[in-house]
Amino acid sequence: MKGELQGSERHFACAAALPAATRGELRVARAATQHVLAHLGEPLRVADLAQASGVGLTSFAREFRQAMGVTPHRYLRRARIERACELLRTTGLSVLEVAEAVGFRGQSHFSTVFTAERGLTPSAYRKASRVTEAGGVRNRRSA
């Protein structure tokens, strides 16, 4: 959990670098990003994030985008994919289990979104990350 909060701080620090964000917009973004990270595997709607931030839906969407530079939906999608990458690299969970753990309802939608964000399927990403962590590309003939 502490690592997740540090991740939230990293995302929030990036938002703080945007010059046009007001203190109120940053407060809204911080509350929303913390809520996202705490509830990543659950179904989340933008309305849920607005409620967690204590503002109305329209104000929330505008303030979040101003502070973070992306829409709330885009931020949520990226946060889920980042966590999925971590799970694919560090666990033996199936792709379906990873999809469910990060809040996707099905493997197909997860794979489509993952591929659009990372340029690889989840399985190809897992394989590539394992090869990289092993110290480089292995020669298949000698493996």
C-alpha cells in the first residue's frame, strides 16, 4: 500500500508541474488519484471519483483535467495498465486474473486496451519483460 501511495505522489507531482492548475484543482486531483489507487481493482466510474473528491461531476472533470493534463477516464485507464504491467512482470497470474485484479471485466477488453497503451499484448509484454530481466535476449537454440 505504501508503494501505491508513493505512486500516487509521483502522479500528483507531475500534475503539480502543470502551471495553470489552482490549489483547488490540485486538491481534487489528489483526492481522485488516491481513490483510484486504493480501489483500482473495483469498478470505478468518473462519478465515483467526483464523489470521492467532494465536487460535482462537471466541475470534477474540468478540474481534474486542468490539474492532471488528461481526462479522469484516461488517467484511470493508464493507472490500471501500469498496475497490470507490474502484475505481469512480478506474478504468475493468468492474463484473465490480471485483468480482473486491475478492474477490467474481461480479458478481451483488457487485451485490447493493454495493446493500445503498450503496443504489445499482455502475454507478449510478460515474455519481453522476463527476457529483459534475465539480462538480455536468450538464444532459443541454446535454451
